[in-house]
Amino acid sequence: MQKNLANWDRLLRIFIGAAIIVIALYHQSWWALLGLALILNGVTGRCGGYALFGFSTAKSCDTHAGTNKPE
């Protein structure tokens, strides 16, 4: 599977997810599951919502870059 999250997006999700978990555990809320999902997205570099809509913040890795062959 190809990653669709850029490094800045991954770090932001991990930070926000951790903050949500801390706040949710303090208030004994189920919102911690949202934080866990964000951390999981950040760690794996893959977002299901982005994949569903064909969106990506990651730079694409083209293995044919630099070749001047017409297609």
C-alpha cells in the first residue's frame, strides 16, 4: 500500500491524537478512540478517507522520473 500522508501531516495527526487521548482519559470519554485512530494514521502514513477520495499530501514517488522516453 502506498502512503498518502506527508511527514508534516503524520506528525500533526500524532500530536493531535495524543492530545485528544489525554483529554478524553481525563474526562473518561470514548473520544480517546478518535485520538487512537489519528495516531494509527500518523504511524502508518495511510489515511482511509484520503484514499477513498483520491487525495494525498505525500509526494509521489515516480520510478520513471528522469527518463526522457515519450509515452
